[in-house]
Amino acid sequence: MIKDPQSCIVRKESWNDYYLLSLESPKIALEGQPGQFIMVRITEHSHPLLRRPFSIHSIDGRNVEIFFLNSGLGTSLLSQKKTNDTLDILGPLGKGFNLNDHFKEKDVVLIGGGRGIAPLYFLAQRLSFLGASIRIFYGGKTLADLPLKDKLKKTGFKTFFSTDDGSFGFKGLITDFFKAELEIFTPIHIFSCGPEPMMAKIAKIAQKKKIPAEFSLESVMGCGIGACWSCVRKTRRGNKEEWVKICEEGPVFSADEIIWKEGDK
Amino acid sequence: MTDLSIDLGFLKLKNPVIAASGTFGYGLEFSPFINLDKLGGFVVKGLYYSPRQGNPPPRLAETASGLINAIGLQGIGVERFSEEILPRLKNYNTAIIVNVCGEYEEEYVSVVDFLNKKEGISAYELNISCPNTKKGGLCPALSPENTYTVVSLVKKISLRPVITKLSPNVTDIVEIALSAQEAGSDAISLANTFLAMAVDVETRRPKLANIFGGLSGPAIKPIILRMVYQVASCVKIPVIGLGGIMSGSDALEYLIAGAKAVEVGTANLIDPEATIRIIDELEEYCVKNGIKKIEEIVGTLITQ
């Protein structure tokens, strides 16, 4: 956990409202694990006041990459940053995905919805290193919401794309595409990040098929380091239900820990 | 060399900068980023007697130069605090202040009574002003009588100095401060957050699940500064100023207006090194202005 007050933007890519920033930060790049996040200060002024949390999208040598959708004041200002600008970042923060050797030569599935694809790219890289057989499901509203499809295809992982309007890939929800594919194969583990209703549905499918699953949750955060208790989520451990801090005990939680919001079940 | 130390009478601080309760966890969360020993002190997150679940999320809404929180004082309670946290704070050489909460008057007494037996605490800060625990933001600090009752009950049994943290959500802050002083409070920290709300116009729902929350950050600084000036002019006990301090210059405004020390809150969330930077900036100011001892500038506002 370090503060890098002057991390330099060494590369920037954009696709409509989606952006990728590559930030030079050797120490965070060395320590960061898939599923962990960084807190980015948007401005040195007082509006917007708070840092914004971003999953680590990838680590490229000395650089930490984030991928985001321009969806509000913070991300809008961040999207206007240019190469060679510097950003004040904290990281790596939180607990990431559970990676271990037993994924070797086994089928694992990664399911990303919209900007939720962000942490799964880094995860796929590391799982690939562990020798896992990887299938990536990537869904969006339209073709414009699948900016990373070509990048994912190039990796050589098996890729499955869906759009709600059928403008690219399977027409419909990524969860339906995934469910259909489960007729053909059974993964030993599911990793997912995306809209809550999507993840809740995947959790249900995983539970039914008794496949272990992990989800990266999103939340507004105050500090990102466990001090303010703003980013809580109700979780279940044993018989005990309690609010736990997403920044500290997550953002990745296992399916059996998460209590899905009403209406997402 | 500037002398940054501050003597509150009941407690000597290395410097006037204290990390504020609710923004600094139990202190340890910040040890990866800063040397806690450099602080004047820190106030740990508010403690009720028993563990507390707090409010449902969303608990936070960002507003112009501020943020509204409705955490609801989720916390681990006095027993776990004493067993798990206090022993780990023992090795730090700084003032460790415990923020004491209560759902009712007797609970403040129970918390202090329990903590009296534990070592490693420099003072208690009585949180009679959290707006997030009862509907509508009710708390003892809204009336001089209730303030007097809680402070005097705690003072009767406390083996440590008591700082009373007041609410700004009152018509006459001086009246409440005088009441805390009369009840025997050793100092006043001024102030907690402003009761506030924010609305999501797309959904027409409040941005906080609790509807109301407490506004903090730079947005509130000028109002609290005015209150600190009013109160410091009327009470004999030290006033600790807090509200929107982001820089050394902000802290200096409070000191000049009459605060003997300051607490830094919201800034910790944005920059875990904020307290240290503020201390450095205070020192720079003193060096630049030939001030040998920072206490010299307390209450030196020139009004004529």
C-alpha cells in the first residue's frame, strides 16, 4: 500500500466513452494482484473532493493500467487527462481474486459486463500464466460497449461476446449466453464483474451447478483504506450477517458471502 | 527551530494537529502511509459499548467541496477495541483520544467506566453530536440541558480529561459551549458535521439511505470558523477547531481565531498524508514569520 503522488500517464486509449490510462508506478505495478484496486485523485482542488476507485485492468511492466467508462463528474475529468500528465494514486488496495495452482489445465470462466470487464483482463493474464484454460464472456448493451473485444480476441483465450441489441455476437444477455454454453462444458471456477443484476444471476447459476464463484463488487468509496466505513456491503459468514468494508475485505467476495440486493435475486 | 507544541492544560501535544474521529479508523489504517508519532494526536472512531452495525448503504454522497456521510457509527465496541486495537496502539508516542458515544446517557458512562480500567488512552472525546444515530439527527448537543447532563455524568466518573464535541446544528453555539464548561468539560471540540441531504434527480431518491447525513469538508469551514471564534471568546477552557481543514493555512485560520489545536477529518480520506503535510505547512509558516512558538499565534485575530 503506497501513495504515488506523481504517477505519469504514459499511454492513453479511448473508444467512445471508454478510456484506458496507463500510469507509470513501478512499486504498485510490482505488488498489484488481479482484483485489487487503486484510488485516483481527480483534482488537487476541492471539487470533486474524493478520490475514485479503479480496479487494476492490467500491469504492463512498470505501468498500472485502469479502464473506465466516462459516467460522471470524476471519470469525465479523468478522461480529459493527457499523456505526460501526472496523477496522485494510492495502491494496490483491497483483496483480489483467489488465484492458486489448482487452476492448472482446468476450465475457468470469466464473465464481464460493460465496464466490469476492467479487472478480468489482468485476471486472465495471471490465470493464463498459471496454465488455466480460460473462457471469457463479455457482454454489453451494444457493440460500442465492447471496446476490448479485439484485445481479448488477440490473447488467444476463448471469447464469447453478447450485446443486448444483437449488434455484435450473441443477441441477449451475457448470462443467457453463459447458461447456454454450460450445456456443453462445466468450469471449475467462475470469476465475474459487472452490473449487480448480472452478477446476482451468475451467482444463482453457479450455486445451482455447485461451481465456486467470485465477484468483484463496485461501491462509492470515501478513503479506500478501511478508515471511513462508507463502502459497506451486507455479507454472510457462517450464520452471521454483517456490513463489511468493500475496500478492505473486498472488493472481491465469494458467492456464498454476498447477500444480493432485493430485486437482484 | 520552531516549537510546535501545544499545552491544553490537561494534555501536552507535540503539535496542534489531531486526526479527527471517524476519518482515521482506529489509527492503524494510516500507519502504512505516515508515522503516527509525528501527530499531535489522533481520535479513534466513535465507540459505543457494544459493537454496532451502522446504517445501510449508500452512506456517502459527495457535494460541492464537501461530502455528506451517514455511516451511523458502525464499530467494534469497547471490548474488542480494548483487546484488539489498544494493545497495538501502545507503542505509538502520541496522544490517543477515544471518541465516546452513547445511545442514551448511561451508555456514555458505561463506555468511560470500561475504558478507565485500560491503559494507553490520553483523553476522551464525548461525541454528543453525531447526527446519524437517531432519526432527524437528534443528539444531546442540541440542548444546553442535555449537554450539561451527559458531560457532568461522565465527568463524575472519568479518570481522564474529557473533551466535549459539539454540534453546529444549534441556534446559539456559545450557550451550549458554556453549558459543557459548567458541567466540567476540560475542553471543547468544535464541531461535528452539519445535518444535510442530497437528492438524485433521476431517481428522485435521497442519495443516502438514511436520507440525512452530516456534511463535512471545505464547504463548512467558514461557518465553523465563525463558531470557534465566538466560543473561544467566551469560554475559559481550550477550544479545538475542526471543519474542512485541508491545509496549514486552514489550520492557521482556526488557531488565529482562538482554537488551541485543530482536528483534521475529511482531508484524511482524500490524502492519508494530509495531517503530516499540514504540520509541515504550519512549521513553514512559523519559520517564515519568525514565530518561535506556535502557541503565540493562538487567538491573535486583529479586529481593529
